[in-house]
Amino acid sequence: MNRQCNVTKRVRTDAGIRYCPVVLSANGRITPDTVLVNGIPERHREGSYYLEWYEGTKRRRVSVGKNAD
């Protein structure tokens, strides 16, 4: 059973609306409003945070709000 989940943020990029991974600070916490777009950190104040995991072969996503806390 897969017991791993990822934190992503749904933001508007040049390519459209995408789910991008969040950037973690040195202490392991989420850096607010910072995501990786094509491997490069960018500030995006818009969007919502999501938890993402797999149940078997199906990807599941649940919105957890607009605040990084």
C-alpha cells in the first residue's frame, strides 16, 4: 500500500493552470506562495494548496485551502 502524499499548489502559469510542487525551506516547512515551475522557484500568490496521493493506480487530490499554514 502506498503511504506517501505530496503537497502541490494549483496556479496559473504561461502554459495554463497547473498543479506545481511546493518549495520547502531548510527546516522542512512549506515556503508560502512559492512553487516549482519547470524546476525553477516562482512566487504565485493566487491558487490553492492540494494534498495528492495514489489509491492503487488512481491519483486522488483534496484541496486543503489557500493558506500554507
